[in-house]
Amino acid sequence: MTRVALSAAAAAAAVAAVATAASPAVADEMQDATDAGVAFLATRCAAQQPLLADLAAALESGNADASRTAYVASRPPYEEIEVLATNDMLGDLDAKIDARPYAFDGGEDDPAWAGFHRVERDLYRDGNLTAAAASTAALRAAVDDLCIALTNNTVNVTAAQSLAGQVALAYEVAAKKVSSEEETFSDASLLIFKHNYRGIQALFTPFKEAGLAAEPAAAVDDAYAAVVAAYAAIDTAGVTANAVPARPYSGVTVAERAALMNATYAYADALKAAHDALLSGDAGGASAERAAVAAAAAVPRLPALAAVRIATDAFPNETAAGVAAFSTQCSKQQQVLVPLRAALEAGNMTAARTAYAAARPPYEQIETLAASFEDEDTAIDARPDAFDYGERSPEWAGLHAVERALYRDNDAGAAVSALDAVDTAVASLCEKLKDPTLFSAAGNFDGMLALSLEVPAKKISSEEETWSDLSLMIFRENAKGIAALYEPFAPVLDNATAAPVAAALANIKSLWSRVDAGNDWETGVAFRAYSNTTVAERADIHTAFMGLHRSLRVAEAELKATAPAPPSPSPDATTTAMPSPTNGDDDSDGNTCFPADATVDVAGRGAVRMDALSVGDRVRTSTGGYSPVYLFSHADADVAAMFVRLTTASGAVLRLTPTHYLPVGSGGGTLTAAGSVVVGDALTTADGSTTPVTAVARVAGVGLYNPHVLNGGQLVVDGVRTSVYTTAVAPRVASALLAPARAAYMVGGWTTGVLESGSSWAWLLPGGAPPWLGGVSSEAPTGGRAAGGVCRHVGRATRVDGTACPPPPPPCGACFLSCLSFCGCP
């Protein structure tokens, strides 16, 4: 899991708290306790490595059952180490090992997403052993780095950080994990909780001999014993045994989850009291550290998208129309809360549950614009994991608090108290929605993009309505809210852009007729229990919403091209405007590529999007065979660009930037810039046959990717043969300049991967210049030729099998040519 990290100031205050609160001898004992915990976790990391080797071997054998068994067996060690994942103690390693897709802007589409949860997705949901093997290779490399750091104790964990990590993880298990199916597809969530508990207690135990008073120490031990008992009531294997849990988490009842959650909260409270006792005696440092713990314990909502923005004052009528629809929904929200309150005040829990189901839809549509009214959204719809101490936080209220009181605790009084905050916040929200000047097209699209990604990246795997089991209602209304906000913009979009959005929305509605059959799409409130949906159905929901998200990104890119936002006024601004798409044939900024959602045929995987393609993947070329990708000359997931869209009589549709070459004509064709292709020109399909172009258009798109293959053949993209070259550099010249990179890949099986500005290869890109002509990066060299700084190591090298290489020492030992240094694995 990715968590909120302590700020540098807060971390410094935490360390100061320990130093001030304790005598030098006690401070030493506390650091010794910390180091003992880290040493224990180093042994757990050492145990992790062979388990992952077993998983890799099972995947390589092609045995799905053995692979799933090996996956479950591989999970325990890191879930104990996870206690160090707060406060940036593990740097970016936690994100590489255990992050869920919602921690990334692109969700599952984000190429940076990796780790156990990606393996779980590949193995259990998609049944793709090849993809799981690649994900496991990357995971093993990250774990190897982690083991080195723990063994050498280079993580530099302080006593304050260790204590904060224990508190943070305990609250996270209570506030989030127990209610969110931590391992949705493998159904092994109990295993996660069990080893989180063990990791926390292992780090805490040495502190009992480091100046902690007997009373708080005993309170933690007693609370841990209660957690062990609550867990044993669910899983006969127990916490202390190494056996795999005997039950799938999906079979754990609401009452059992509630008991485990309550015991975990009590454990977290005891840990926090012990933490405070160890840091007591400081005039202000301890309270500063407690604030730091709160920051560490808070679990962030889905991160903001690196969105392509539209001018603030553009499309005012379309923006206002969407907001007006939400204003109507807000009035409905006020109306449907009345019978809910009446039923609760009457103590009629059956009627209250019926009224609750009817009261939820309006806000779940309005939620599309939640970022525009964060205070109201927090008061109406926040889950406990959004607060420092989960349900223990006094400020937590809203509809999820009503849900908990109504369905889990059967407490009408608590539900009424939570509803008071909802009524106040909804009234404030309705007033804001009456003023369209508070909203913009950019904000509306930010909301649509964020929610269309949050549903597949987070909500589907988190049982959004755990206690009421009404998650299908949440997803349905989210889709309807996105549609209401989008539809006013459809008439101003090119039909080729609007049609995919309409199709995606229609696909979601059609899907609901199957997963929630018999429940009317518009008004039905007899929702199927989400806990009864299958993995395959959840995968279908994911696919449908990701289709909507991708099509909305293209729509936004087109609107930005029509009405781009001005540049940021200052380089210090917190939000940087995205580059404007290229509208002509110039492409002088180097944007000579394919969009992120263009596909290639990868051996063993089938059609793979450009943004999911990796160095070492073997892709189909014009030779009819497959050749490995040895580098990308461009790989940017978020940039907006204009593309030429070529539609052929065969039904193939190819998009590429105007100055990108492709063969045109019969007999193999002549390399021609895409911007020069006209209707009637012949393109070559994957099988070598030709097909005429029936339509040419300029369309907006997102992402820029240009992979290069080893055999120099023409790529087959979206079923059409294309080139890897552009008009910026003559193909023969470009091929010759890239010869060292091909040689390096063939000799060592490694590559720099992506050419970036300032790298030793960047001058090959349009707009770049050879180092001897002054294109020298001002950045200090980190590898390659140290003298002059003109050649440096580019990124982290990877082997063909996907495993990561250690960074080369400066100066790098493997360089080709005097200036084109290319450094990678020894």
C-alpha cells in the first residue's frame, strides 16, 4: 500500500521528541529496539526471496494451480515488513512491491504500477501466466533491493518512525483493510491481516525493554491477545501459525468482520498510547510527533490525475448544463433523506435500510464533481480511512457512518447523529450547485476522469458499501453522473471522438442488465448484493469503466486543442499545464509517435497497448516474425497530441503523428509521412496484403510512444505495417546512429529503455543536438563518461527477462563510442 509520508519538518520534530523525552541511555535503548526490529524484518525479507523464486518457477511451468498456491505462500513476509512502509522509510520500494492500482494516476494502465497486486490481477482475474511471470520478475528485483537495504540497515529507521509505523499500520488495518477486501481476486485477505499483526507486534516487542512503562506495555500485549482471539474465531489456523488461512475472506460474515475490526482498533489505540508514553516529557515535540503519526496513519484518496486541462472560461454553456443536472440531483438528495431520518427516529431499522438504499443514488452522481467541493464531500461521503484514526476520529460522519450504524451495529441513534452532518453538508452543496460560475469545463473533465478511473482502480476491489452490500448501486450511479456531466459536451466534439464515449456508456448500461438483472437502470433500488458478484463479472465492470475513462481522455484532449489553457504563470506553480497538442505537420517538439492506446501483437500475450509495452517484449514486425523492443525513443503517458487517423477498407484504423513514416503503395510501399497520406493510398496490413485508405482525419489523442525493434523491421500497429522512423532524421542515418544501442542490447541483454532530455541519446530525437554541438545537460553525470558530463547513465537498466540491474558505479564501465556512452548491466 502507498501511504502518506511524513514531511521533513514533521519527521525532524518526531526525532527531536525522542531526543528530548528520553535520557541518552534510554534513547540508545530505543534505537537498539528499533534496530532489533529492522534486523528481524531483514530475516523475513530473506525468507521472501526463495518464495518468489518458487512462484517464478511455477509460472514458468505453466501450471496455474501451482502458481496460485505459490502466490499465496509468497505473501506473508512482506506483509510483516509493511510496517516500515510509512514515513518514506522504504523509499519507493513499497510502491514497487505492494501498491494497488489506485495509487497511480492511470490505475492499471499506468506502466509504473507493479508488485504483488499486479501479479494477483494477472494470475487470478485475467489468468495470464505470461503477464504474471513478467510482473513477478519486476517484483523480485524490487524485493532484492529491499533485502539489501534491510540487511545493511541503510533504511535508517529511527525509534520515532518505527513507533509511528506500528500505529499507522494498525489503524490502516482497522479503518480500511478489514472492510475493503485487501486481496480481492485471490480472496486471501485474512493472510494479509494476520501477517500485518505479526509484523507490528514484532517491531513493538523490543520497545518493552527500552524504557516503556509496564502498564502501556501490558495494554498492548493484552490488545494483541484480543486480536489473536478475534482472528482465531474466524480462521482456525490462527495468527501465530504459519498455515494458510482456512477460509476465503469473502465468506467472513459482517459480524465477524466487525469483531475483528473492533479488536484491531483497540490494538491500534493501545499502540498509540505506548507510543505517546515513550515520547512523553517533551514540551512540544511529543505532540508534534503525534501529529506526524496522524499524517502517517491517514490513507489518501485517489491521487489527482495529471490531467490535460481546458481553458477555464471555455465551454461555459456545456459546463453549466452539467452542473444544473447535479443541482436537480441535490434537491432530490434532500428529499430522499427525509424518509431515512423518519425511519431512524422511529427505530424502524427495516424501513431505514430500505430508505437508505433509496437515499444513496443522488450523491453518487454528484460525486463526479467532488473535488470542486471537498469539505461537503468529506462530510457527506468520506470513508473512515480518510481520517487519522479511522472510526475513532470524532470528525468522521456522513453516509458511510450511517451505513455502519444501520447495517453493522444496528444503532439507530448513531445513524441519526451521522445524518445530522449529512443534512448540513447537503444544504451547503445545493447552494454551491446553484452557482455555475464556481465550476469550469476543466474541472468537470477532471471530475469525470478521476471518477471513471477510481471505480475500476479502487472501488471495484474495495467493496465500496461493505456493510450494506450496495456497491453495484454506487458504480451504477457513478456512471450516470459521469454521463450527465459529459453529455452537454458531446455535440461540440468530433463524431469520431464522441462515438467511443457514447459506446462506453452504453456498454456499462448493457453490462448492468446482466450483473444486476431485473433492477431498473433508472429507478431500481433492489440491488444485487455485490458480495455475490463473480471475479469474471468484476473484471467486466473494470473493463467497461476503463473503456469509458480512455475515451474521455481523448475527448478532453480534443477540447483542449480547441480551447487550450494558457501556460502556468510561474515555474513554481503547483500545477503545470500540459503541452498543447500539435495542430500542424511540424512536430518539431519531437512528438513523432503512436498514442498510448495503439496496440501491437506481442508474442505470448496478443494485443498489447503501447503504454503497457516493455523493453524486451517481442512484437510482430513486417517479417511475419517477432522481434524484441530494445528501446523507446519516446514514452509519455500523459501528453496530449494531434494524430492522423487513417481508416482503411479492411476496417483497420491507424493513428500516428503527421511526420511519422509508414509504407504507402504496393510492392512493399514507399516510406511516406502520415500527414501526406490521402484517400485512395494503399497501406499494407499485417499479412502483407494492401488495403486502400477510405478516410483521413486529424484527431486528438493521449500519450506518445515510439518503440524500436531489434531486427529493424516495420512495426505492425493496429494491424497496419508502419515504420519506427520519422521525417526528422533520414531512416538510414537514424538506423546507423542507433547501432550502438542495438549492439549493446544484443551483447548484454540490457538497455536504457527510454530516451529522455539530457541523456546521451537524446540528441537523436527531433530538436536535440549532438553533445559536441552544445547539447550538454547541466545535470551532474551519474554514470557513463564523467568528464564533461556529456554522457550519463539513463534510468535503471533492465535485462531481457525483466529483472532489474544494479545501477552502474560512476564512471560506468560499459560505454560505446567516445561520446555515445551506453551504460547498463555489467
